[in-house]
Amino acid sequence: MKSKKIWKFELLTVAFILLVALTTQGFAAPKGTVVIFHAGSLSIPFAAMEKAFEAQYPDVDIQREPAGSQKCARKISDLKKPCDIMASADYKVIDTLLIPAYANWNIRFATNQLVLCYTTQSKYADTVTTENWYKILQKKDVVWGHSDPNLDPCGYRSLMVLQLAERYYNNKGLYDAVIANRPDENIRPKSVELISLLQTGNMDYAWEYCSVAVQHGLKYISLPDEINLGNYKFDDLYAQAVVKITGEKPGTFMDIRGKSCTYGVTLIKGAPNREAALVFLGYLLDPEGGLKILKEMGQPPFIPGRVPTVEMMAMLPAILQSEVEIKD
């Protein structure tokens, strides 16, 4: 039979454990504003994530600012705008413009591919195919466009697709001929801005991510894997496409080499609401949370997320490490 001292000790122990649990739970509950700069192509899935996350954590207000990925990064690096999370349509934007000064790590969480979008109103909508699309884009009565390569990865990826198509179809001069039929006013800051032009009949064709086409119910031409930047097995081939864009500092330029479409996300150094931001990132990387939403909306996620090195894995907060693997 236990003595009164032992009973008292055990009761105090249990009380202490309960107190710690309640205190920890209260402390861990996220609250406040979380600011997310993200690629325009993530607008619809991130809106769905915002709604689901805020329903689960009603004391959190997710504030999203969609823009071209380079523009998002430069709002952080050049304009010093406060931000908690940055999600890019090209993980290399984070590597190049934010690490190491503004971020420590970069988790790749999803992929995509380029498609040529159109509607039933588009000229030659009844005859465009995977075999003749580049000929259609050269027709003088066709209006087509893409996003700004200096602001949006979809922009430079659109140009890469055209470069790769010239090689794939063995059609010398294809790139220049197609570009010659695209005036500068058909270049928009981010790819999602082209959607309204398609839907209103002011543009016949536009380059978008496949997920964006699916989310907006657009018709689209799927391209061979050798062209569409959607299959990492062709990265050596994609690397033959190179586009020059503006650099990190005014007046400088850098070459972007083709690679399969891979999205990246990071926590910004000095994030105003680090604790709540980490909880959101954990939700984003959850196969039953954010990644499930991406999959349902036509964007294949990486399950689990990926970082390239052991060193970067070690930099991740503990709350995220179980959702990530080391894979180059």
C-alpha cells in the first residue's frame, strides 16, 4: 500500500504534467497575421489553403500577395517589405535572390508543366494541335502572349518552350518566327493576368501552367515532355534552353537555364510572425493538408517535400523536418 507521501508526489507530478501540457498548448496555438508573398499561379490553391487554415486556426489572418516570383523576391530584397513566407513558381528564384541574406533554406514542394491555353473563341480553335500550334502562333491574325520573363518564371519558361520546340521539331528559325508575331504589349507582369484576356476574347492563345489551365477551365494543348518542362528526367535537355533576364541589381543581367518546373517555399529571416508562419508551413507540407489541395487542383505535389542537402535539412525548424526528405 502506497504511503501518503508517494500519493502526494504522484498527484503533484500529474498536476505538473497537465499544467505544462495546457501551457504548451496555449502557447503553440497560432494567432495574428501571416503575410505570404506567392507566385500568381498559386493564387487559387493558396486561397483554398487560407480558408481551410483559418477555419482550423480562427485567430490567424492569412494575408496573401500574389505576383510574379521575381517580383515577390524583390519586394523582400529591394523594397524591404515585411513578409513571413515566400512561395515561388521556380525554387531557383529563392536560391538566387533570397538565400543567404533573406532566407536560410528552400523546400521544393510541387511541380508543373507549361501548356498553350486557348478558348472556344480563339482563332483556329478547331484546328490547333500538338503538331501545328507553333504554325498557328505565327499567323498574323492570331493574338498570343506570355508573362514578363523579368518578373515571372512562367515568362522565361514560355520562351524556353519555344527554344526547345525549335530543336524538337527540327525547324530552324521557329523561335524567331513565333516571337516576331508577339508584340511587346502582349507581355503581362504575371501569367494569370493573361487569363482574363483569353476569357474576354482579347487574346487567342497564352502560355500558362497546366494547373492554372485546369483551375480556370481553359482549353489547352499539352506538349511532349521534351518541350513542356514538366519531366525532371529531361533536365539535361531542358538545360539547352537559356533566357537572359534582369539581375538582382539594376543594370545587371543573368542567364536562366531550363529545368523542370519546381516550386519552392521558404520562411523569411526576421518573419514578423514566425510561430504562426511555421504552423502554416506545416499545413502546406501536410499530405492531407496543403499538398492534397494542390493535387486536387491539377498541380502534382512532392510528397514529402524536398531539400537538396543534409546541411539544409539541419537548418529546418523541427516542426517541418518530418515533412521533408533529402533529395537533389
